Amino acid sequence: MSNPMEAHMASPTLLDPESLYSQAELVPLLKKSRAWFERSRWDGSGPPFVKVGRLSLYRGADVLAWLEANRRTSKSQNNTEKSDHS
């Protein structure tokens, strides 16, 4: 029997890079709240999005790239590569 947690952790790989996804579709996949998505659109901390009228949509390829860019090997690892704090 497979581990249900492993199956859930693999779920973002089910995103089709060419498809568009709504916030409601991504909330359960990324385990983030609607408020997090709204805040991340405002402050730019989340995946890139596309505005279609009043609707915010996310390209699968952008979400996957954002996940990869935020991958860490330890909790102490930070995002200093992208920082201008010289």
C-alpha cells in the first residue's frame, strides 16, 4: 500500500504546464489559503499570474517554476541569491 502523504506531495507535478488554473484549483494542491493567494498577488511573493478581466489565473508552467525556485534543502537556507543586500 502506498503512503497517502507521498501521493499528496506529488500532486503539484500533476499540473499541466500549458493549462491555466484558478486560485480555487491551486488552494488544495499547494496547501495555501485563498487569503495567501490574494496577499501574494499584492506583494509579488507568489507565483506569477495572468489577469483575464477580473479573474486571476495561473499558468501551470509558472506555478511549477515558482515551486522549483522556492525549493530548499534545509530550514536555515534562505533566499540570499535573489537579494540585493550587499
